[in-house]
Amino acid sequence: MSESLEEFYTNLLGISGPWEVASIQRDSRSKEVTVIVEYTEKEPYLCPECGRRAKLHDHRKRRWRHLDSCNHKTLIEAEVPRVVCEEHGVKQVPVNWAEKHSRFTHEFERAVLLWLKEDSISTVAENFSLSWDQVDRIMNRAVQRGLRRRKKSTPEHIGIDETAFQKRHEYVTVILDKDTDTVIDILDDRKAKTLNKWFTEQEKSDFSRLESITMDMWDPFINAVKANFENAEKLIAFDRFHVAGHFSKAVNKVRGTEHRELAGASPLARSKYQWLKNSQNIDNRSKRRKEFMNLTRLNLKTARAWRIKEAAAMLWNFKYMAVAEKHWKRLLGWISRCRLKPMIAVGKMIRRFLWGILNAIRNKVNNSMLEAKNGRIQRIKKIACGFRNRKRFKTAILFHLGGLDLMPSPTK
């Protein structure tokens, strides 16, 4: 027996009780198919909030966009009952093919979300014949749904880092659960009071089992953690790559000053990046590297600064803390006698934060996972051609990196 058109669309759209497909309307000029759905429940109406018996108030016509069928734009249209509850007032009866406040079916939103994982909002909007705002609302709804579904976690290691939102030193703070490699949250700035408030109001994370918090040597982050954790000076671990960055900047300052002093006779010409590279990851057999190593043996201030940087890079793999502390203090003594102002400034900073560096060595932690996330965040920003406000930037990060359950599910 052949299947009727109504039965075909009932199966295609997944329409089930108390709803049924009543008729199909096709417009050949606009290439649209409208599926008329009716409410057929014979039982008393119930309030969708509390489940108590309610009276019928009226009907409201609603339309939803579905995935195209038979090369036609497909719409669902229904007169949706609204009921009156003594406690909750007038409420609309839910439909089982779309979420509340959405004008798209579950399947349509699922398809849009899968595309958004790979393309920008503008590209997805063009492919689905939607406006930019419509796609943005679908993304935002998915993130909010995912956050509601997120279960409470008990991380043992978290990372805190800043990432650029816009130019002119506009930053947001990214908080990463390093155990699951997912972004927990994004804060609007990098101030102590903002991070302190977040720790105070946090509901989705239990930090009772926390073993380490990796971060840069940024006083606002340190102060916020100290305000919320009694054992903060055991938890805070300073990122080795951030520390290495300070040494590299100091070497570059020394090199720039010395290069200007030597003027035309300077052997430092075109050698900037050689001084800044990590020697552990370089093939020392290359001709250019051999030339550079000869340069390091000259009586140059830059060569002295470089040797300090290289020595610091070797001090992160100790197993015994007493030995590690001894070698770091020996390095600090060398720095204090080197007569190179940029290096001395870094030495003073290291001396001040040595406790956090030793914590990083003890716990063998760093912020490499966060740095990788920052790279992906900047790629997300590049694909989107920037963001106009922090809310949309935060939504995009959580959508791609929050580990959220984003997909809509049928209403029961």
C-alpha cells in the first residue's frame, strides 16, 4: 500500500502525539512546502511548568523552519494551544520538534551547529539562507543549553591565562580545566576583583581537590587566588614558557642596545632570532647554527645574556627540590653580578616569584595546554574577522572549546 503525503512528512519530520500532520501545502513559485500540524490530545490540558491541570486559553499560530525536502524549503505550521495555570499564568504548550523560543526544528539547528564547527557565522548564514543574527542566536542557544547540561566537575589542575580580545591591550581571562582540556569559563578582563568574584560565585566546579593552578607572574591573578585559597602558595605554579619569555625579551633588549653601540662594525646584524630560539629544539649541525655558535663565543654582552637564558632553560627538570632551589639561587647570584640591566630586572622578578617556579617543578606542570588553546582562540577570532563585543567572543570560545553538549534533543 502506497504511503500518503501526510504519512511521508509525519515520518520525515518525526511528528508524534499529541500532534499529527493534517495537510500539506506546496507553493511551486517560491518552492516551499508547509506542513500543517494539529494538536489532537483528548486529555485535559496540563501546565508545562508544574504539570497541574489547566484550562485552554487560546491558540497561537507558529511556524518553524526544517531542513529542505525534495528540493523545497520546508516549514512546519501549527496552532499551538496556550493554557492558563493558577500559579504560572498563561503558558504555551511545548512542541516536540523544536525548543521553546526557537523558530527552527531540532534537525535544522543540529545541521547549522555542525556547520558552525567548521565555518564562520557569515558562511553558514549564506549556505542556509539565514541572517547573521539568526545563526548567532542558534549558536548562543546551543552554548546556553550546553552550560545548563554541564555537570559539576572536580578538577585537580587548572590554568589561568589572558588572551587578546581586541587591540589596545583589550584582554579576557581564560580558565582551563587541564584534566579534561576544556575551557571552564572566560572572564571579561584580567583584573583581580573579576577573578576573585568568579571563584566566589563558582557553582559548576568544586576546587576542594585542586593540586595546582598554573598562571603567568601577574599580580592580579596571584592576589585573587590568595584571597580564595588558604594554601595558595602551594597551588600557584608559574608557567615555564612565560618565564622563558621574560629571559628572551631581556636578551633582545641587551642585543638591541649593544648593536646600536657597535654601529657599522656590529657582528650582531641579522642575528636577532638566533639569540631567541630554544637551543634544545635546533639542529646544531646546520651551517647557520654553527656560525651563530661562533658568535656566542665572542666577548659580547649579548652572548653573556644568552648564556644566562640558556642556563635558566635547563633548570626545570630537577626531581629533588633542594637541588632545584640550590641551582636557581646560584643562577640568581650570577644574574645579580652580570651588570646587564635587563637581565638584572628579570632576576629580581624571578627572586620574588621563585616559590611559584619551584611549585611548577615539583608538580611538573606548565601552561602549554592553555597556550595551545590561545592559538585556537586566535584562529576562531581570525575566521570570524574579529568580534564586536566580549559576550559574542565568550560564546564562540565556549562553543568550540568548552566541551559542551550543544545539540538539541526532542521535547518529551
